[in-house]
Amino acid sequence: MYQDVIVEEIHRIREEYSRSFDHNLKALFADLQKQQAESGRKVVNLSRKHGLTTPTQQTDESR
């Protein structure tokens, strides 16, 4: 079976990062949020805003 060196490296780095937080997802997530805040980059929110784009719904009566 073919082994991709790049994918193996990514898996190794991800495992090391997770291990550094004792595989604690909450701690890992908090660290990622901290890195994001410290990066100074603009964060884009792609979630929909309620009320701005509501699809029109057709009922059987309006058809």
C-alpha cells in the first residue's frame, strides 16, 4: 500500500499536538482560540444571520 509522506507527517504533528494537551479536547480548543485571537487575522463568520435571507415558502393554497 502506498504511504504518503506528507499525510504521515500531518498525522504525526496532529498526534503530538493532541498529546501535548493530554488529548483534552476542551484544552486543545481553548489553545486554538487563543492562537486565533493572537494572530491578528480577520475571522469571517459564515453562519447565516437570522432575518436577512429567509427563503419564501409556498403552501399548497398559494400554488
